[in-house]
Amino acid sequence: MIVAKRQRHNLDAHATRDTRDMDLTLSSLTHLSDVDVLHEVKRLVHRERQATARLIAALMEVDARSLYLAEGCSSLFTYCTQVLHLSEHTAYGRIQAARAARRFPVILERLADGSINLTTVGLLAAHLTATNCDEVLHQARHQPKRVIEEIVAKLRPKPDVASSVRKLPAPKRRVAAQVQHGTVIRSSAVPEAVLSATPQAAAPGAAAPAPSTLSTVSPLAPERYKVQLTVNRATYEKLRRAQDLLRHRVPNGDPAEIFDRALSLLLEKLERDKSATTDAPRHARQRTPGTRHIPTAIRRAVWTRDGGQCAFVGRQGRCTERGLLEFHHVQPYAAGGDATVENIQLRCRSHNIYDAEQFFGALFVRETAVDYSCSSPDSKSLNRRSRAHASTQRQRTRAGPPAE
């Protein structure tokens, strides 16, 4: 009893000291420069990886010696959740990693150097063998979860799931959108029938789906994916209409085939609208200098040159974002920058705002776009202030740093 009280006292003392150290760290970080903060983040991430690897190794020993039994716990999971106060998810992931690392000790090394993480171990653990361990861990090095799932699909491919459309069971509470696992396109407001290549009866007594579940896309096998989502009645009616109109080409009305054709048409329109992609480009018109408008020929050339990816290059390399792309004036329009191929680059929204803040200042940048064609006094005043600020910036650049 005395020993147990001393152990609890020591744990409480460590917790109090850790809290004091945390408060000190949080207060000291605000005084660091940008470079020092980034350096501190990298240092802390390295320490966290080392600590995680050591924790996994320690849990391996606790599990191997069944030390949790003498502590009054029936399992390692109970010990982790009730004594160490880890969450169920955290405890499960670390126990899974510990048992995988007992079979393949190289996992500890990979966790410590950061080439793989606990999510990767959790996805791959059941598929590792003595013959494929090194190769699979090498393929998984620094890869996101999506790629790890594709590796798992190659190691253990699953058969295709039959396409189907069926009504979801009515929930107890009205929910706007719901999703259930399975390769289906579903709606909670359609007739109680399965509409697929071969009509089937709806499964009786199916459980209502959890409303918090999101639509997902997951690999089944190499080059094969499962797509699941829920749609409303209007979308369902569009699908039925498309099935009827395509019966001469898709006799069985396969939703997967219609989904592919619809995406092809959508991508064609989006690429035409966003990047001016076309098979027969028109002759470029004479461009009017000094306007904000970016001609289609220039948008097309810039999109092709930048590869549909943000062209911002930072200290760690080029940004990899391909969503929320915008056409960015390298020399801002307010500072006299023209809409030429040389002066226009693709930027993701975050880096577009970042570049604007670097030039105009964070307090001057607006998050909402201004209608520059509007003749309201506010917009005209804002344009005048923007150009005046840009003119001041140019003068400072030409003058150089002030003499000491």
C-alpha cells in the first residue's frame, strides 16, 4: 500500500512538473523568430517520434511479460486505457504497433526515423510477412494514407462489388444527408427497390446509417476502387433518366458506367472553363494593356506550363496543391503588373493571399474579392488606395535601403 502511494505521488509530481514546463514552453515560443519556431517544431517532431518508438518498445515488454496482470488489469488494452489513461483509439493503435514490431523489429527503426507512422503500421500489420516486410515498408516510406491503402489493395485484392441503388431505411430523426458503407449510390427518398444492372430486393431490416459518416473512395484491388455516397431524390431521378437515355449503349444501366461518362463530361467542361483547354483554339485577339482581364490564350499557356499545380516555391520546395488554384500576378496588377505569360503563375488560394500579404502587408489584404467593374465610391477609393500603396512600394524598392 505504501509503495503504491509513493508511485502515485511520483506520477503526480511528474505531471505537475510537466504542466509547469508546458506553460513555460508556451510562453517562450511567442518570443521566437519565424526561423526559430520552425526549427523548434522540427526538433519537437523528432523527439515525439523517438518517444513514440520507445513507448512501443516498452509496451512490447509489458505485453510479453504480462505485467498488466499484477497491476490489476485483465489485458494490455485495459492497462493502457485505465492506468495510462490513453484513449481507446490511441491504445489500440499502439498495441497493434507493438505486436507488429515484435514480429518485425525493423518497424521500431522506421517509426523512430519517421519514415512510417502508426497509421501506416496499423494498415500494413496484417499483411506483412517475412518475405515482403522490407519491400513493403520501403514502398510505404513517407507515403500518405491513400497510397498505403493502394499498397494493401495490391497485397490482398478484393473482388468488385456489384453496383446498386437502393433506398436507405428511414432514420428516427430527419437527417439531410446520410451515408452507409458499400459501393452504392443511395437516397433516403426513393422507392424501396434496388435499381442496378439486375434488379434485386432491398435488404429487410437494414440498420440505419450513421449520419456522421462521410462519403468515401477506397481501393479494392490494383486499378479498382469502391465509391460510396448518398444522394437526394433529385439526383436519383437524374440517374434514372440517364439510365433510360443510355439503354442503347449501356443496356444494363450500370451506375458505374454512367458515373464514368458523367465525370468525363464534367472534367471537359471544368478544364475548358478554368484553364481554357480546347481542341481548336482561336486566334488570339489583340490584348488591351493595363487591364486585369487574363486572355484565354494566356490562361491556357500558364496552366500548361505550371502543370495545373501551384507554382509557389518555398524553402522546402514547390507547393503540391492542385485545388483552389488561382491565376496570380507575379508583379501585382496594382503595381503595374500586366497579364502576360511571364507575369502570370498558378497559385493555390493560400499562397496567393500569402504573396499579397508579403507585398501589400497583412492588414491591407482583403479576404473577399472586390468587384473592380463596380462604380461605387468604396470600390473606387479602394482601387486608388491600392495603387497608391503599390506606387510607394515601387519607390522604396528603387531607392534601396535607407542610409545609416
